[in-house]
Amino acid sequence: MPEYLEITIDKFTFKVALDRWYNPEGVWAKEEGPSIRIGLSDYLQQHSGDIAFVELKPLVTDLKKNDEFASVETIKVDITLFSPLAGKLVAVNSRLGLSPEIINQDPYGDGWLCEIEPANWDMDRSKLLQAEDYFNKMKQEAEEEVRRK
């Protein structure tokens, strides 16, 4: 079970898992043996709304860093997700087909999206945000949004 940084802003509580890396848009990456598991941060899934549909690229798709690897439809928006690393898509979360809402229910656990076999994880990881840095970025965005309301 991961440890979290947590903050409540307005009426929302956001968690950032400490055991993973993040791109600025809120896609997380976590080492899982030889592959890297990918998912949405708690902030990104809450900010986007209830997830109705997820479409992932097919297995064995070769991805460059920042290539589109998935799209997510919510009740509020459609989101295009970009890969935080280069590599080959080697696994997808089959539960998302029938239950995409598990992303909202458990974004750091059962709601993962896919796994990528990295081409150069050390290089790609060095360009991602550590949990503390993503937490500060997310906190600033959420506070600015509250001020605009």
C-alpha cells in the first residue's frame, strides 16, 4: 500500500502516491518488475469527472515519449493521454472495458491503465516529476482554480 501526500482544497481531497513518477499532466508511472505501470493521478481523475470510457492503443504498440497512448471519455471532457516514456505497450487493464469507473474509485491501484516495457527508463524517468514536485504543481493548480470561482 503506497504512502501519500494529501491535501484538501475547497471540498476536495487530493492524494499523490509517493512511490511513482508523474508527467506534468498527471499521468503516473511506477516500476512493476521489467515493465512500467501507467495510470491517472487522483487529481486528474477527480478534475476530469466520472469516467465513462477508456480506449488504449493495441498491445505491442511502440510508443515514443509523449505519443498518444490512450483516450478517456468522462461526463465532462474527453482527454487524450500522452506516454510518459518510450517503449512497447505490453499489458492493458482488461477491467476497464466493463468498469472504467475503477479509475475514479482507485486511481493508484485497480484503476491502472496499461504497462509499458521501457526503451530507456532511466532517461525517461529523469524527465518526470517526483511525487513532491507533482504535488506542489497540482496544489497550485487546484488553489488557482478555487480562486477563479
